[in-house]
Amino acid sequence: MLYANYGKTNIKLSVISCGGMRFSNPTDIDKNAAVVKAAYDAGINYFDTAPYYCDDKSEDIFGAALKTMLKTRKEKPFYISTKSGKFEPQEVRENFENSLRRLGVDCIDFYHFWCISSLDDYNNRKKKGALGEFIKLKEEGLIKHLCVSTHMTGTDIGKMLEDYPFEGVLLGYCAMNFAYRDAGLDTAAKLGKGVVVMNPLGGGLIPQYPERFNFVKSREDETVVEGALRFLINDKRITTSLIGFNNEKEIKDAVKAVDGFNPISDEKISEIRSGIKQNFNELCTGCQYCNKCSKGIPVPKLIEAYNHYMLSGKSIDMMERLKWHWGIEADSDYLRMCNECGTCEKACTQELPIRKRLKDILLHAEKLIAAKKAKTH
């Protein structure tokens, strides 16, 4: 296993880590806890969970695993990460205390100001006192490292990191959407922040469509999963990549990617980065040029989610991406605000049919809403 420094903390984290968002059968606490323990035994030392993950079972799963893992923590250190997305101080405190109880620990190593979707969202939470409560928890010794989790663009992430000295940031980043948040990683590196990336395999799309992602391979003898992970391991701005494991085979495959890692040349990295433009002419590359809507529609987020529909052919993949990654529900006003002015299309360097795709998203959203209503009657 390889390890990297988390920002300025001098803590070394395994370059791949265990995320608690994707357990396939979250009600089987013991089975999933055994998977978490197997990741620990394989040398992984960073474990990330949150309230509400996996039908609100994720923290319970990690808590069950920690009962065993805590016995060897002195000899084999590990670190726990969880989060709170609450706005009011009292709610943050209650969220935190509930996490402590479920995890069975007396403090949290990395606590995240969770799921910041925009600078307005960030400033609003600060105004309501949520960040102030995080700071109090750290002053009380209950939080060791105060961090932030976000789905913003790279430029906005940079502005947030310059506003408050979070020790690290959790953000979505992979070979499929690197252009969207590169500026954020640059700022994090400049400020000496730890960086944890989520969805390193494109929310599962990269292993599902290996032929489409063949460009991520830096050598012939590796799989696309190995290539995608090594692309991130090679990036010195990134501390660790979160992977949601469902079984020991997935752990072994990820560890194999680490064990077989060799530094990738700048030339090859440039090839991989250009690969998405060459191989996905019809997919949004996340350049952000379309983010000019006068009505405030988050066009880049909607079109990024549409990528998932184009790759899988399943509208539910797109709708879940909108809900769980971008916080946009099927009944959101954003899906119904487009007046088809065409400003976004004029700005798109790929000349994508954005207006048509926005109509498609709305159509699938309406079908999803109708299906849910039908189930309740």
C-alpha cells in the first residue's frame, strides 16, 4: 500500500480509501462490516461515512466494523471521516453526537462541512452559525480536523478554501470530469490542503463501460479500473481516492492498482486528459463555458448528469446523479425554467444540443414523478 500526506497535518493516508455510500445491501450490517474490516486488513486506513448514506445504515456498518478495528488501532492506526450538512448550530451538534454514538468513538478524525453546492449555500450556512458550531466542536477536542465536502466548480472551490482555513476538501474528481474541478485542486495544492476525491471511477461508469474508457490505461497490461485509479494516484495534488467496496474481490482489485503503480509520464497524462475529448465528443467534458444562464439554471450540473444517461441508457442513473450528487430533485424548478434562449449552446465549445438535453431531462423527471404517484395510489 502507498501512503500520502494529508495537507499540512503530517498524517499519512492510504492512497485509496474506503467509502460508505455504495453498500449493495445495507441492511446486512455484519456482512458489510466484514468488508470494511477487510479493507483495513489490506492496508487501507481512511474510512469515510455520513448520516443518511445507504438508507441511513452506513454509520452503523462502520460502527460494527470499528468494534474490532479499535482493538488494534494503536499498532495499526486508522482515521474516521463523517459529515454534517445541517444549517443550525444545535442541529449540527445533535448530528455530531449521533455520529459519535453510532460509530462508537469519542472523537471524529475528519469532520466535513457537508455537501456545499454553491458559494451562496456556503455563505448562508456560515451566517446561520453552522460553521461556528464546527469550530466549537474542534476547540472542544471532539473534531481533530475540520474539512469541507463540496460539489462546486473548481473556481468556486478555490474561493471557499481561500475564505476559511479548512484543513482539507472532499470533492468529485475522475478521468471523466477532471476539467470541472482542476482549478479547485490547484488552489488546494497551493494552500497545502488535503484532498480526498469521491467517485474516482465515475460513479461506477468507468468499470461498467471499459471499452469506452480504454484511454485511461497508461499501459497495455492494466484494466480500465487500474488505469483510472493510477491516473489519480499519480496526481500529487490528491491525497486519497474513496472507493465504495461491496466485497473482498473489489478490495483486492483496488489494492492491485496501487501495488502495480509506477509514475506516469507527463506525456502520457496529457494523452489521457485529451482522451475524453477524443472519445466522448457527444459527452459534456465539464468545461463550464455554458454556465451563463440568465435564469440561474445550473446547466453544467444538468448536462453532466445527462452523461450518465447517455452511457448507461437508463434514465434512473441520470436522475439519481442529479439527486445524490448535485442535490437536484425531479420536481426542482431548475428543470422547468429553460426559455430556450440558446445562450448556453452558443457558449458550448463542443456544440452540444443542450436545449434538447434539458428537455429530455425534464421528460424523464416527469415520468419519474408520475411513476411515484402511481405507486402511492
